[in-house]
Amino acid sequence: MPVGGVVRSIRVGARKLVASPVLGSYWFVASERQRIYHGKLNGRPAPWSEDPILTAHRFTNAYRAADRVSQDLIRVQYEGPQDPDNILLRTLLFRFFNKPETWCLIEEAVSVVSTATFDIGVLDGVLEDAMGRGERVYSPAYIIPPPPFGARRKHLNHLRLIEHILASGAGKKIAGASSLQQVYRILSAYPSLGPFLAFQLTIDLNYSTLIDFDENEFVVAGPGARSGLAKCFLDTDGFGPEDVIRWMVDHQEDEFERYGLDFQDLFGRPLKMIDCQNLFCETDKYARVAHPEAAGIGARVRIKQRYVPGRAVAAPFFPPKWGINDAVKNVLPSNGPADGPEDRRGDAVILGAVSAPVLAFG
């Protein structure tokens, strides 16, 4: 069950953050979600938590890279040609549809997905056929506005957008970027890549061999994160959301200890800014049930997605440059992880051209 909490005053230099009891639930969700994750991987039987909210509803993992679709993406990135254009192509083509089944359809049609086999006509036909069979080619977790490329079908507009991005030399520009923020600016300049999607793609590309920046270098808080942050903090004394997220990253060990939580990290990797940003989204959801009196941003009062056990959890694979894959092998049971899905979807959000920095994952 969530840890107890009271209103807290937190000194940050000359400023003072005023935290609500929801902040305790933020750290509880992070810790308990990781306990669930490790319980599944270690082959322990369900239930992995006694918390009724986390066991009844879908919540993403505490670490973004551990979520099932991010895991599928990372494998896609490392299984093909490693030049900038090919990495960018595979990342965009996978993430625009965000549905592993759609990726499999594309692979079946062209064998190896590469700039040499990227044929808009062929892929358009493959996706049209799938929709003709009643299949969904986009993940229902996200609503992605169509790019303005004149086609009747959204999927064809996305294929044309990928062609446009590659033709503009984006792969070379991103490979030569000097910071995570510069990559974000390159991506956000393209049509329909609003702040949310541009930032998510920036983090995605940072998993690959194309770029290698510290995830604590840059973050943009989205609407879900901002709502969760408003529930956790009654007053931020002029600190922006990104400043508060950085404080969470810098003080995570002290906060877990304060609330008496035994946090099992990601094989030695602490929470990064993208993870703490996402956890504000998950806390916003969690608080709708655990703290219905807490005022966030928006009018949502329930959690839409129910948790339903499904297919087995695959042994995770993380970017090799993180240096944690050997640690993963050392903790997995010999008979493999337990059955049950790795949760990756929260409430649907719009990943498109939106005003202000609005980035959320969940």
C-alpha cells in the first residue's frame, strides 16, 4: 500500500518546494513498479504486488527502456545496418506506428528493412491490405495526427514524412549533433513532430549507436507529467517542471530512504530524467484513485486501462553502451522469466503538433 505522507517543505537553495502527501505515492509507485518488474523477471508467481491499484490497472515500468515496445524498438535498432540513415529509418518506421505487429508485417514484405528496401508503394500496399483484413496498424495507446503530405490515409502520410526526413539529410545532422537538446530541435522542425513526439524520438535515437548523450542532460515535461507534478507539489516557488524533475533525479536515493522504500533499480542504473518525467505521468494516474482529492491539470478522475495478464515477458535487452546486459543475465532464472505482460500503455495521449512543451509518456 502507498506510504503515508504529510505536507513537506523542501529547501532548494533560497527557494522552497511545498510537497503534498502525493509525493510519497510517487516514490511508492516507482519502487513498487520495479518490484513487480523484477518479480516477473525472476520467475516469481503472481501476484507481484499487494497494492490493489497497481494490480488492477496498467502502469508503465519505472524505466522507459524496460517497457515492452521500447524493448522491441531497441532490438530493431541493433539488428540492422548501423549507418545514420538506416538507424533513423528503422526508428521512425517503428515508432510512428508503435505496434510490433505492424513492424512484423513490414519485415515480412521487404525482408531486411533498410534505405535500399524502403519502398513507399510496397509498404502502402502492405498496410492497406492489413487494414482491409480489419487489422489496426497503429497502436491504440497513442493518437498521432497525420503529417500534411496530401495522402488520404494517415499511414501513407507517415511514410512520406519518413522519406522527407531522410531526403533532408537528418541522419547526418543528428549524427553530428552536440547535445540531446540539439537532436530534439532538429526533429521538432519537421511537420507534425510536435514537442511530445520529437522528444520521445530523441530519447529513442539515444538508445541506438547513432548518438550517445546522458539522459540527464535534457528533458521536456509533458501534460501528464505536469499534472502529476501539480499533485505532488502544492508550490514550486518559481521552479519550472524540468527543474523539479532534475531535483527528483538528484535526490532519488534520499527520497526512497525517507519513505522507507527498498528501490530495486535497473541492474545498477538509477532513474534518469526521462524516467522521472514518466513517473509523474504514472503518479497522476495512480492519484486519481489513491488521492482523489488531489488537484492536477485536467478533469480525469479514473484510470482507463485495466491490467490483464498476457504473454510472457521476454528477457530484456538494453543498449549495450549502458553496460548492464551482463548484469541482466546474472539475475535471470535458468527457466526464464514468469508469464505476464510487461505493461507499456497508459491513457492515450496526442503525440503531435501541440502548443508549449508537452511531453508525456503514459
